[in-house]
Amino acid sequence: MSRSLSDGLHLGRRDHGLVPVIAAVAAIAALALGGWSAAHSLSREWENGAAQRVTLEIPDVDGNARETAGRLKAVLQSDPGIASIEIMPEERLRELLQPWLGSAGKTLTDLPVVLTLARKSNAPTTDLPLILDTVAPSTIVEENARWGAQLLLLGRSLQACAWLALLLAGFATAGVTTLSVRMTLHARRRTIEILHGFGATDSLVAQRIAWRSATLGLSGGIIGTLLGGATLAIVHRLIQPFLDHQEASLPLWPHNMSGWLSVLTALPSGFFESLFCVPLLVAALSFVVALTTVHLWLRRLA
């Protein structure tokens, strides 16, 4: 049996149905924040690094591809627009081709030579086609910048979708809070009239109901954030081998506390700050919406 407040505005356990609804909305908000964080990191990494990288492939037609690659590397290293250039080791190339060539890749002798170079962001643009036509005319060029604009647009579109999901989550929180407050007002209309008769102001009544809504919003926000954060931690654990080049045999569900700690510490630090803000924002929104709803209802009552 729940204990009623002295002013009679408490609904007991009848308003606790607001908690699971807000928890679901907060979980959606946490997932949207995770999507925004991932899209933002992807866009920033691509814009700062990957878009400036170029892959050069020199076919080994006459057996001089390695020598041609050495001359090309020497020329490009002296170019002011090139930050770095590396020749991929043959062992690494065979390792990358093994899924497609199988055991035959170990015996092939006419593999192409692959070079990777990075352009400088604030430097004169290198006339790469002219250099290749002079030094290595048969080179195949794969330049990320050609389709980098589409990837940047995709990343920003994903961020916009995440913000839209957060906005919709905010509207949902405001809607369910308004319904809960109206239920409280209709259930305690007689009590409010009596309190007015004893001299209670509209602000006092509004603040009591608003603080109650904020408490429920904070509880639901914490539950939903924990659920959404745990889901994102599992997803991050699944993709971690691809990010850190670790072994793919990483178990999905940690078996001990140290395993869970490793999952949490692997998440970006800024992501925890975003998750920490979700329950606070939900509580603040619930308080403001409840306060506004009560004041409008009391004006009509007067």
C-alpha cells in the first residue's frame, strides 16, 4: 500500500504506468544517439583521412612491376602534395587475396604491386595522371575522393535521421507526460479546488505535480538508457573485431565481470556523456511539460 502525500495530489501507483512508456522512449533516444555518434565518427574519419587516400595498382606484365613501383614511389615522395606513400608487402597482398584465390594464391608469381598514398589536405593538388603517364602508364588508380562526396552525404543523412528520431522521442515524452498530468488533474480536481480554498496558489499545485512527473520521467529515463546502452554495447562488441583487427572469436555475451568491463571501456568516452544526458533531459522535459499543462488547466478552471 502506497503512502499518500499530505496535500492529496498523489495518485498512488496509478501513475506508475508512465515509467515503462518513458523507458521505451528513452531507449529509442539512446539508440538514436548511438547511431548519431557512429555516423559522426564515420564522417569525421572519412573527411579527415580516408578521402585523401589513393590506391595504385601496377600490373606485373613484364616482371618489372616492383622496379616500376620503386621509381614511382621515389617521384611521388618528392611531390609537395603527397603526405606519405607505401608499397604493400607481397605477403600482405597474398593474405588479402587468399579468400578469393585459396591455396593457389601462394604459388602465383605475377601478382600486381599495390601502393597506397595519402594526399596532404592543405597543399597543392598533385597532377597524378601526368606522373603516372610518365613513370607507370599501365597503373590502375582507385581514388576514394571520387565517391567520397556520396559517403559524406550518407553520413550526414544518417546524423539527420538520428536527430529526427531524438526529436520524435521528445514529442512522445511530452505527449505521454501531458496525458499523465491530465489524468492527475481530472482525478484530483476536487482536491485542487479544496487546496485553492485554503489559499494554495497555482504555482504550488503546478510544482508538486511537475516534480512528481519529473521523478517518474527520471526513473523511466534511467531504465530506458540502461537498456539502450546495453544494446549498443553488444552491437559494438560484434563490430569490434573489424575495428581493432582482433580475432573474430570474441564471445557475444561476456561470462564474467571483467568481460563486461572490457565491453564498457571499449565504447567511446563521448558516448557515455551523451547517454548520461538522456535521463536528465527526459526529467527536465517532463517537468516543463507538466508545469505548463497544469498552469493552462488551472487557468481554464478559474
